[in-house]
Amino acid sequence: MTATAPILPLTDPAFVRDPYPTLTRLREDTPAFWQQDRLFVTRYDDIARILRDSRTFGRALTPLSRDETPLHDARSRDLRRAAFDAFNTNHLLDSEPPKHTRLRGLVSLAFTPRRVEQLRGRIAQIVEGVAFGLHGADTFDLVSAYAEPLPVTVIAELLGVPHEDRALLRPWSAAIVRLYEVDPPDTVIEEAERAVLDFSALLRRLLRERRAHPQDDLITALAQAEEGGERLTEQELVDTCILLLNAGHEASVNGLTAGVLNLVRTGQWDTVAQAARHGADDAWFRTVVEELLRHDTPLPLFERWVLQDTDVAGHALQRGQKVALLYASGNRDPRRFSAPDELRLTRSEGQHLTFGLGIHYCLGAPLARLELASSLRALALHFPRLDVQDAHYSGGFVIRGLDRLTVRVGGPRP
């Protein structure tokens, strides 16, 4: 295929709106294919194998040097993205053992299940307040008015970010994640670099304050975490906090808005509203959230470096090449899930790929699940009848999400 006729049109608005027919065709006819010097992989079992094999496939370049990886283009050495590159080498997502083992151990000491569970009441309070504030509106944008305030507020409170700085977090996160799109333009590179620098400066200031005056927040806990005499460096702590904002925000906002859109479109919003009204338990809502995340994957593509020669789906791969894992395709693989294109609220089969597998399984998954279940329940209780008026996707496919979802309150049942 030529550059003008890619197999996957990753920036085509029509494809971004609904990639699934194309993914279905490729998964059945061309389960692995080359595009933009990467091997794209579509089937669940192939993706799962790659995710679980950290010796052969890695998020980071190590044990390779940058000179050994010809596909790592010159822009990554450009001073315009030096801060972003430094960020990507000092957090969990883009590190490998033994560094990853050390980082995950230290971060896990601070970002504990107990700390997440302690947020349950506060999360419920936030979503109740946001939902109550929307009463009286005939229409509202579900993205900006409802979905975005929760994860930003939760991460801000978790880290201990002052109120006067919290409005900066969402624009910073949006700028940073756009750099994960395939071959981003120079303007995106520059905006992401500035966001990393500005957010880092805020976090370093807060870290200095916490060292002088510890508080009951995650920055203090990360600064105090110690295991076997090891502590996080200042750069590692800062980059961990940036990652928590980016990953947690995108999964929560994109997961909720796409989920509500699909529930309304498939005529199942009424089922969720009735369940909320009749007091369905947390387990029921957790099951629904898992299905929403499987059915329409918020982060549909992740990449891995090839660390040693191997093959995938009949394609030979050499050390230093890349594979692109199409989570959105694997999550609808009929070899793994029955009737995978159907949204089944009580589905209980199989583990979806949305939070990854193996050593890079998302550390923030419990918080994302809690936010999504709480947001969905509160929205259904306050607005049992919703009608979608307008849905618009932003950007490209790698960070696929709605930037606008206009809903009408009390409209006709879908």
C-alpha cells in the first residue's frame, strides 16, 4: 500500500467515528499487516501473546539503544520534545525490567487499593454535585459538563493540586496525549512539550512543599515510598504523576461518553436507568462498565518494540521493529467473545484488553472502574431519559474520544 492509500486510515474522520467494520474485515482477511513500518496485529490471541511476553516485546527501547532502532525517527532527538522523551523514559508505562519492577513496586506502595477505595465516597459526592448542577437544562454537552470534571477533580485531590491550578490539568492532559498519535505534526509536538514542562514545574513546586510539610496526598506518599532502600527520583515521581493524569483522564472520559452514546443508540439506556432506580448493586454496574470498555475501547491502539527476533501471525520481525496492537479489534474478536459486536450488559465471558495484560497491566484500572461505575449510576439516576442530538469525535484513532456529545434531557426513549 502507498502512503496515500493506507490499509487503516488512522486520521480519516469516517474511520475514527466507526472503525469496527474495517477492523472486522482486516481481522478475518488480513489479521496482521504492515503499515508505516509497523506490523499491525488484529486478533485477540496474538495481541495477548505479545502483551504477556515482556522478554520479546517491550514498551521501552531497553535493552536496545536509540542508535539500534532505525525506526525511532530524528524528531525524537529534537530538543523540541526533549521533556516529553524524558517523561517517557521515567514512568511505568514505557519502562521495562528491572527498572519497571522497581518503579511499579514503589508506586504500588503509595497508590494502594485502600487509597482508591477511600475515594469512593468523595467520587459519589462529586458526581452527585455535577449531575445536580445540570438539572433544569434542556440540553448539555456530556463531555465538558459531566464526564470531564470528575477525573480531573479526583486526580487533583489525589495529588493535592491546589484549587487555583486545577483548571490547567485538562488542557495539559489533552495536549500531551495527542503526541501518541501516529506521526503527529510539529504543532502537536510543541504543544505537548510545553504541557510537560509546565505540569512538571507545578509538580516540582508541590513536591518541595510536601517534603517540608507532608500531607495526606499521593505526592507525599510517593515521596515517602521506600522499598529495599530504594526511593523514586524526583524525575520519576513527577513523570508518574503526569502519567496518572493522562491515563486516568482519557480512560474515564472516553469510556463514559462512548459508553453512554452506545447505550442510547442500542436502546439500553432505559435498562441502566431502571437498574439505578431499583438499587442495582455495585457488581451489576461493574459488569456493565467492563462490557462498555470492551465494546468500544477508549484507547484502541498501543505499540510495542521488538526486543529480539521473532514472528507474529506468519510475519518475521527483527529486533528494533515495532508492532501496533489493535485493542479495539481484539476486543471484538469472535474467537474470544460470542456475538462481539453486540453490547450485552450482563456479559461475563473473557478478559478484555482495554487495560492491557502482563506486567504493564494498568495500575490505575481500579480507579477508572470506580469512576466509571459511579458516573454511570449517578447519570442514570438523575437523567433516566436521554436523547443524543450530536456526537463528534476529535483527532485521530490512537486516542479515540468524543470532544462533544450533546444530549437532550427527557427526550423520547431511544
